[in-house]
Amino acid sequence: MKDREFKKLKRRELLKLAPVLALGAFAIPKFQESLLKNGLAFSDWASSELFRQKHLAPTFGDSELTPFDKFPINGYDVEDPGVDFEKWSLTVSGAVKKPGDYKLEQIQALPRQRQNTRHVCVEGWDVIGRFGGARFSDFLNMIGADTTAKFVYVECADDYYETLDMATALHPQTLLCYEMYDLPLTREHGAPLRLNVPTKVGYKQAKYLTDLRVTNVVERFGYWEDQGYSYFYGL
Amino acid sequence: MGEEVIEIESAKGGDARRAAREHPWVVRFTHWVNAVSLFVMVGSGLQIFRAFPSFGAKIPQKNLLNWPKAYAIGGWLGGGLQWHLSFLWIYVASGLFYLAYEIFSGNYRQVLFVPSDIKGVWPMTRHYFLFGPKPVATEAYNPLQKMAYTSAIGLGVLSVLTGIAVWKPVQFSWLTWLMGGFHLARLWHFLVMWGILFFLFGHLAMVVLHGWNNFMSMWTGWKQDPDYISR
């Protein structure tokens, strides 16, 4: 082969690597945001495909529990939004047969489930806590929710808001939690009612619930999701 | 290993040179995609690590190291996660593409460290680190290179497995369990990254030492006058 031809051959081989340059799109400010948004959305889609409704999160023995005083309190705003327990009720709306205000006693009248499960924070730390409450699926049954709806959206006394996909809401370990470590929820842990979702990351476990809506349309998925966190974040 | 070899006539006359086709397109393509995605995975991974730079309890939290924000990708935890969760798919896809190609084409023989390579390890080590004589090269990669590349590929696989154990400790609870639990899975994921960076350090040092011709072979696939072809 002639020297000139060899140079040409090498150039041709080099050009064949041009597709690698497509990755450069991530460096262009104009495209970066939407590419990352799509990447996160793809991860969320894959996560929802990996989710198995009958697969239980690992549970732990009492000896493995993180002591209650070592269970971090992670409010996004205030540790105590000053909920008046006397007047408190959970306002239910959306695709349900029985909308309205539900008192804590009505939720506590449902079978109580207690579980020692892992709470994993998006930051990377984790603790094993003991949670007690009513199964979310029992409550959805009580309010006559349309379980073919896509989402359950909740709002909180501290203006936090969150959304669960219906499959997760119906998971047997998803609780409307009113107890931690066999004692009534303390204010800083979300009294009188919070979510406990062992199949999801920490910021999904909304505290101080006030409103619940069963719906197909959600305008804003959640406080942290709106800052750029994953919507699904299944563990 | 029979790499394709061609002879090149010199334009000005004189001796003919030879060139060997060392790297097929798939290897070169996935090498560079991997280089970019590894850079992003490490940079964004360190951003995620910054949010909880510890492997123990949250209360009390003992920080291991304070990684500077300037050397992390994404700006904040949420940004780091976006990069990490986007590029993991590119990282995994290029890795699978590479592995599938190596296995089905038989090209794995070029890099896979096998028992018959063991006897060549010491002479090569002596040459590299103790100024010993250079062993005769018979193939594209010497035993130490094969050992390094085989380890790097193994670390790549481990980086994904430990990553799954950290990301999906419920759906893949068996994997997390296999790694000794969630805390240890995070630690393995972190250590595997340092293992890869250790390889990368040696890899880049060797690229610098071996010069332009060697470097360009990962772009064009062709290497001129490699030492394992007798003239």
C-alpha cells in the first residue's frame, strides 16, 4: 500500500468514530437541560418497569432498629408546622366515591400494620425504623378510590407536596403512618399522619398530611421533584 | 493472535513500513464512549458522595473527606443525580456492546488474561519497574497489560453491580444482601471507582510513555511498526 493510501485509510477509520461526537450535545447549554431531563425520565421509566407490586422491601429484626433518637428529622421547611390535632382531618378529593374529611380515628380503625423497614435518603444515608399505620390500599378501598387512576397526590401542613404512582400506593407495605416505634407520631416526625413507603426514597415519605387526591393529572409532582429530583425514585 | 498486517511503501523510497490493525471499530467506538461516560459517572458520583461523605451512621455523622465542589459535576445533589442517572445508560450500553462484541468476535483473546500469561508476568514486571531486559513481544498486549485490562473490565462490571445494589436495594435486595448490606454496597461502589481511577492513572501514564503512534491507534485502529511484528 502506498503511504498516501494508508493516510487516507487512517482518516477514513477516524471519521467512522464521528458518532462519539454526539455525546458532545451534553456540553451544549441549550440542549443540556432537556437531555438530562430525558435521561432522568428514562431512568424513572426503567424504575417503574422494575417495580414489582408483590415484592416486599426487606424487613428487619427489632435489634437492627436505629434508636429513635438517632432517626434523623428532615423537614424541608419547619420541624413543626403547628398542626391543631383537635381540628385536623385528611381532606380527600378526586376520583373517589366518598370524598370529604376523614378523622384520624377513622384511619386508625383500619387494620394496623407495623413494620421495621429501611428509610433511604437521597443523600445516601439510611436508617432502619419501626413504622405503624393503616395500609394505604385499605384506605383507598375505604374512600372508594378509582385504583385505575394513575396517581395519588398529597399536600402537607408545611406546604410540602408529593405524588405516588398508583402501583406504589397499592403496595402492601405502603402505609398511612401514625406511629413510629409503637408510639404516636411526634410532631417533628410528621404528626398526626405521614407516608411510609419502604419501596421509595426518603423525600417521598411526606409528613403532616392534610390533603389527598386520587387523580390522573398532576400539575406539580412534588416539592423536590420540581427542584430536579427523580419523580419515581423507587428503591 | 493474528492481527491484520499491511505493508506501506515509503513515499521517498527506503524501507517499507508495516502496520497492524489492532483495534476494530467497536473497540475504538466503545473505548471513547466509555472514556466520556466514565468521566461523567465519576464526576457526578463524587457530587452525590458530597451529600453524605460517610459510610457509617447519619447520627453522629463522621465525614470521610470533603470533596471540593469544583471537581464534581452537576452543581448540586439533584444535578449530580441527573447526570449519573442519564449517563449510566450510556455507560452500561457501551459496556454491553463491547463485551458482546469481544465474546462473539473472539477478539477477547487480545485482552483476556489467561493462565498461560502467568509465566510472563514476572519478566514484564522486572522490565517495567526494575530495568530488566525487555521480553520479546509476541502479541499486541503483554501479560501485564492483559492483567490490567482484564481487571479494568472486571471493575467495570463491578461498578454496575454495586451501583444497582445501591440504587435498587429493594427490587434487587438479593444483590444488596450479597454485598453485605446497603452500607457495604455503598462502600464497594466507592472503592470500585477508586480501583478504576487507579487503573486509569497507570493507563494514562503508559499512553504518555508510548507516544503518538500508540495513542492514534485507538483512533484509527492501525499501529505502525508494532514491536511484535518482526521486520
